[in-house]
Amino acid sequence: MSQQFLLICECGNEFPILPRHAGESRDCKCGTTIVVPTLRDIRRLPRYEGESAQPDDKKKDAGKSGKKWTIGHGIAFSLGVPIILLSLGWFGYNAWERKRINTDAPTPDDILAASSGILASVDFDDLSLVDSYEQVWKPLRDLSIQTRPLPGYVARREYAAGLGKHMGIAAIAAGIGFLAVAWSLLSSRATFS
Ligand SMILES: [Zn+2]
């Protein structure tokens, strides 16, 4: 690796150059185009002791754009944005649905009121023994000892817990989306500014 020298723009920006770059030009991000001096004058420039030079093409591109937006950044950004929007929407829907659900267990008063409703709806005068079982005792038994597989409020609680899980997953997905977008924006700017 031959000795590198520093071409310094009037704005202070520095370009490491090699003697074989004599006569070429460099576009500074300040808008100035600096011409690399002749071979003899290059050797009067300050020496550059930094890391060894990257391949010329890469360095020129980086100097021109000042920013490196790769296809990876594009993918991360264009996936990240819809992921954020979708997961926030999903989070909001689940939160709304969850708020809507009444997960309270029925109180003794509720059960009493429901029992009264069943009893009030039956005309005992016309009731056979079988009918009285079907219309009165079976509903009352279901109500009190909850022989149904899942009482309504337990099912609602499980549903609400499921919605809570969805909210958690949506929050994580939104976080991943934010990271992808932040990475694409920050790393593309920070690399060559
Ligand atoms: Zn400059």
C-alpha cells in the first residue's frame, strides 16, 4: 500500500488520496470540486496515517452521495412502515374489544334476579312433571351450579386474556417495525456523513 496524502477542502473536509490520483477531482459534500494536484505537488500535502484506502470506486461514491442508501435500507424501511401501521391497528382493535367486554362474575343478586326471571316466566298451573323439569328445575340448576362447560363470564375472561396476548404480540411487532425503520434511516445517514 503506497503512502496516502490528505487533500483538504476549504470547508475542512479531508480526502485521503494516492499519488496515482494526480489530476483527478473530488466532489466535496459542500459543493466544491477539488482537483487533485500534480504528482509532484501531491507529495507536499499532509500525509494521511489513517486506515488503508478502500477501493477507489467505493470511496468516490460515498463522497458524492454523502449518504449510503442500500437496498437493505430500502427493504427495512418499506417493510417497517406497514408493519408499524398494521400492528398499531391490531393493537388498537384488541384494546377496544377488550374494553368492551364485561368480565365481572355474576353477583348473588344477579343470579337471584335471573332465577326470579325464570320462575316468573312459567305458568305452574299448566305444568306437567316433565315440563316442570325442563322449564324450571333444569334452567335453575344450570344457573346455580353452572353445569354448562364454561359459564359466560369465564369465557369472556378467557377471551379478554386472549385479546391481551394479541396486544402484546402487536406491541412487539410494532417495536420491530420501529427498529427496522430507525435502523434504515439512522445507519444510512450516519455511515458517510
Ligand atoms: Zn468542502
